[in-house]
Amino acid sequence: MAAADTDLRVFEDLHTLSAAAAQAFVETAREAVEERGRFVVALAGGETPKELYRVLANEHADDLPWQHVHWFWSDERFVGPDDPESNVGMARECLGPLALPERCWHPPDTSLPSPEETAERYERELPPFLPMDVVLLGLGEDGHIASLFPGSPALEEKERLVVAVRDAPKPPPLRITMTLPAIHRSRAVHFLVSGSRKRDALTRTLRVEAPPLPASRIQPAGGRVTWWVDRSATP
Ligand code: 6PG
């Protein structure tokens, strides 16, 4: 069984999942801004979170002082922001209608010569924003999270907050990723999982196998892990 502090929320489909996750995002962000003057979030990449980001921008534009939200990424492919593979480009496009000031965005600088240099610079930018309020994560079909893949050295990193990945099994191979220590420097982690392709990974993650899949190893300091899943992804 999953850890006691795991909250599994099942929705009919990605649309209803995204709407509910967006509402929770806004409520959490509003509380953070009232209590601490800002809300720090690390965004997930890939396809699943796109609808959530669009719902935030198009249906919640007036629900939050968005200028107090600071946007990081839990991982990024080592490509330019205009590349169709860019997680930064995807999120900034989906969230574009919010017309946020540049100071809110904290993308990894993939214009540097190597993913190692990008990771080192990103790692220096993160500490003033820790603990993050929320880390959003997707779930890979192999149970990976961000760019932390089963069996990878990056998954076992105990000190660094951001590292380079050169052999990601999910293309493109060159990436930078927050590590477990970084992801755990958060008040809450929210997983977004949709589609029958993810059913096996979700089942194995919640069952907590030996050795555990990367997604099973998530334990944020704040203790809360919430799974936003649709019916097709559930066992
Ligand atoms: C990436 C993501 C990755 C993603 C999962 C799920 O850069 O590819 O960070 O970890 O979240 O692979 O991807 P989908 O949502 O596209 O299924």
C-alpha cells in the first residue's frame, strides 16, 4: 500500500482531473501568498500537465495575485525554449495569457555550453526559493519522475539539487533534472497521471515494490503527496 500520507484522487478523465487540480493549485497558492508573500512551484514537463496549465491561465486569471508566483521546472530537456521539445517553452506558451513579469520565471538556462553547466547554474538559483511550496510531477511508463529514471545515477544523488542527465531513455537524451533531495525540499508534491499507458506504472508505484520505482521514493519534507489520476490510469 502507499504511504499513509498519500492522497489518491481519481477523476473521470484528464479534463476533470485538470480542472480539480487547477482549483487546488489556486487555493494552495493563495494561502502561500497570504502567509509568506509568495508561492514557489516547480512545473512538470511532458504532455499530461498541459491542460492544467491552460486551465490556470484561461479560467483562473483573476483568482490569484499571479505576480507573486515563482515558476521553476522539475526538469528540462537540453534544448532551447523555442524547441518543440522544451518543457519551459510548453509551460510558458500554456501560461502565456497570464502575461507574467519576467521576474516570475526561473527557467534553466539551456543556452550554456553543456547540461552540466546549466545544472550548476540552476542549482545556484534554487536555494533562496526553498522550500518550494509545490512540486508538480508526471509519471513515466517506467515509473520515472522528472528526468530521474530507474537505475540512473541521478536518482541516487544525495547532495546535488540539480544534475545533468546524458542518457535519458526517454528522448531527448540530454536533460537537466532536480534530484530527490531537491524535490524533497518542498511542502507538497502533486502527481498528474492520465491514460491507460500509465496504469502499470501507477499500480507498481503505489504498491511500492523492491527496489521501489523512482515515483515511490518521493517523500517531501512537508509530507504531502497527492495523486491526481484519471480512471483509465487506475488499476
Ligand atoms: C519530461 C517529463 C517527464 C514526464 C513523464 C510523463 O521532461 O519528459 O518531465 O518526467 O513528466 O515522462 O510524460 P507525459 O505526461 O508526456 O506522459
